[in-house]
Amino acid sequence: MPEASLIYIRLLLLIPTSLFHNNIITLLVGGATAFVLALALTFAVRAFCYKVGWLDRPAARRVHKKAVPRLGGVAMFLSFVVVAILFYAPGAKSNPTEISIFWLLIVASTFIVIVHTFDDIIGLKPRTKLIAQTIAAIIVMGPWIPTFRGVLLYTFSNPFYHLPLPFFHEPNIFLFMQHADFSLLAIPAVLLTWFWTVGMMNTVNLIDGLDGLATGVVGITALFITITSFIQGQQSIAILAAIFTGAVFGFLPLNWNPATIFMGDSGSMFLGLGLAVLSIMGGAKLALALMVLGLPILDLAVVAINRIRRGQSAVHFDMTHLHYRLLSTGLRVKQICLLFYGLTIMFGVLALRLARIYKFIGLGLVGLTMIFLVLWVDYRLRQRGVPIKPNGSKPPSPDGNENSVANKESSKIEPPITTPISGKH
């Protein structure tokens, strides 16, 4: 959408266009507007779910004891889309594909939210959800012949560029191709982009197991993407990331423990898709995302490998994820969230401060932190005599909170309970 059209829309809505000549003001106002709108929409979605009976009701494999609405992702999505259309406009120095990427993200997000809202209400098979995620990944790549008009991972910043090493004299490393052309050479880049996008969606879905955990971690990650984009002079991408950040944090007050609404798969998939695109959009933020989300990514990999080693599906339900294991050590839900928030902030600051070559050291620190947490958890569990069984046994809730754990891998919204006219039960 041309900038003139955006200004016209703002005039119709009585938004002062003079505000938008300053990028930092646009960034702050856009983020704040998304926060307020997301908060208001979350209240509205929660009320609507109670009215129609779309609630995540207690069941045998769930921990919460009260029915809780589970469509909070719709509120975040609507807030992001509305505010982004009003505030986002690519600058004169922006990449020509940036506006295409923006609209492809809107289309893909709309698709993924609709599909997974249906999943939250009725339930879909894992294969169906994977197909939907793949379609969303293809949409954001924008494969229109003869070129890709969306995001495509075919070039990376060269961390060894300034070192006197042979074969590393170029500032960028290319994956079999130097332009986003639609050809057979693009297959490795397409597969890598698919893996990153689908992997990010499932990573966020993974950590949405405790009240406020995924919301806070994603919000902090998006905040660091905003900061690094602004530092690199990618002002319009920074504004878009700020709007995304505001929409996520606007959901957090009602999702904080004890949560009165869950984001559902519609929310986790939207947030994962948004992070995947924003981390590629403009470049130079992939290492940042890997460092900041390193713990959840490693946890996903370790749990999936262990399931496969046991002869189970990689998506088989169990309670061996790191946040569940931490819960069994005696930590409370809020303490686990704050621990993850602190580590996310720490790795985010490191990613901002470290030069290209030293980001490998940062990734190594993420791995060491993961090892330390796993060893500490195993030590604590042996002390307490509370083993985590791979058959899906529930960890105890040390704070006795009825909503402390939202079973992401098995819970779906139950239909409202109605009494038959005949009176038979």
C-alpha cells in the first residue's frame, strides 16, 4: 500500500499525520496503540467465549480445574493487523520486497489463525496442522514466477568477513544462488525457510505450557528485534516489530498466572509465524532469534529426539519439556516465567552487544545454559523423588494454582454443555 494511501486512511480516522514524520514517535505510538487495542480485544474475546461456551474445560490430561477461554490469539492477531495497516509504511530506503513481505505476512497470518482457531474449537489432526503450517510458510515466501517476492533464506551475513581467512572475503554467504529467482537452485533455500518458519511456529507452541510463558518470551524477543532493526537503520521494520511487540504484551496481563484466557494454538502459531518473518525481514537478525529463543529451540530438539528414540512420534504427548520439569522441582509458575524472561533478556543483550564472529560464543553459552538447567533439574528431581515419566504423567503444581499449566498438546475447547429436551442424561 503506498504511503499516500496510508496517510489518507489516517486522515479519515482523525489520526494526526504530523506525528508520523518522526520514526521513533511512530514506533512508540504504534507499539502503545497495539498494546491498548490488544488488551481491549482480549477482554472482548474472553467475554465472547464465555457467552458462546467456547471454553477449555478440565479433563483427565489437563491440570487446570476451571473452564478457561482459549482464543486469545485472535485478539493479538486483530490488534497487529489493524495497527500495522495504520502505522506501517516502508521507507524510501527500504528493500523493494518489504511491502510484499508485509502483505504476504498478513495473508499467511490470517490463514493460520483461521485454521488453528478451528483447531482450538474442534480439534485437528497433527498432519492437518502441519499441512496448514506448510501452506503459511509457502505464502510468506511468495513464489511468484520468475522470482520470490517474500522471505527466503538464501543469503547470510559472513561472521568471518573481517578475519584474514581464505574463501571468506565476501560480506555475505550465499546458498547456491545470489538472487531470489524461481529455479531448481532455490530448493535448498525453500526447504531451509520452511524449516525455520514451521520450526518457529512449533517452538512457540511448545513453550505455551505455562501461564504467561510464551507470551512474555515472544514479547521480549520481538522487542529485541525492534531494537536491532532500529539500530541497523531499518526504521519501517522496527515500527512493524514494535507493533507486533505491543500486540503481544497487550495480551500478557490477562494471560499472566493465574491466566483468565489462553492464547490457544491460533495464538502460538501466529506468534511463531510473526517471529519467523520479522527475524528474516531485513536480514541480520537470524542469529539474534537463535540466541534469544535458544533454550526453547534446544528443548524442542531434545524432547523430539528422545521421543523418537523411544519409538514414539515426535509430536507424542509427554511432560518432559523443560518448563514442566522445572515445575516439578518445586518452582512456581511465576518463578519459571521470570527465569525464562531473565534468560531471554540476557541473551538478547548479548546478541546486541556481540560482534558477528562472537555470536558463536553466545550460541555456545545458550547451549551451556541448557545443559546446566537439565543437570540441575535432574538433581532436584532425584532429591525430591519426583521422576518425570515419558508417558504423560502430570507434574505437581507447587503453588496449587488451578490454571498453572495449560496442556497445549491435548486440550481443545469443549462444546458447551446443554441439557436435552427429553431430560435424559
